[in-house]
Amino acid sequence: QVPLVESGGGLVQAGGSLRLSCAASGRTFSSYAMGWFRQAPGKEREFVATSSWSGNWIFYTDSVKGRFTISRDNAKNTVYLQMNSLKPEDTAVYYCAAAPPRPSTWWSSGRYYYSAEYGYWGQGTQVTVSS
């Protein structure tokens, strides 16, 4: 059973918005670090955003800062990615990921950036931005 299920992807015109959701099933992820990654055709999977369970640690890749917002509802075991001012280069499959509770050094050292640090993954949702 896939523990994380993404939804909310689709086709949108440049400048538009989408909100992705990631619901955890089978176990509680309320204390886990939750992140979003994306993979465009022919490219490596890349970091997009991440949040600690408390929201005290939140990071974004430079290309989405000011446009994307990660948030979470721990009571619902759900994490969101609000994407505004979308660009064609945002087109990719977006994946939700979870990592067990991490110490502050994990965050301060930048280890959140690497996909190998996350042990749980969803199946992905396609986001296509047309020009």
C-alpha cells in the first residue's frame, strides 16, 4: 500500500494556480518531515519544498520562492503545495515525500534537499503548464 497519495494536478495555463494535496494513509505522518519533489521528462528528480511537522523549518528551491507555498494539516495527515504564477518550466510529475522526525541539524545542514533522505513516497501527480 502506497502510504502517500497525491492529488490536485492537472493542466493549467501559464500564470494560473494549482493546489496539490498529499494525504497519508496507513500510519500517522504528523510528526514527519514532509516534502515535495518534481521530475520533468528527461531530468533528475529535484527538490521543491519541505516542512517540518511544526512548520518551524520550511524551505523552497529558489525557482519557486514567492510563488509556491507548502503547508500542512497534521490533524488530517495532509500536506499541501499551493502553486501560483505557474510557468511552463514547472511542468513535471510532482511527488510527495516523508521522512521520520529529524533533529535540527538535519534541517540546518540542508539534508532536507536530497530525495534519498525521505523514506516514503507517493506515486506522483502530473502538472502541465501550457504557454
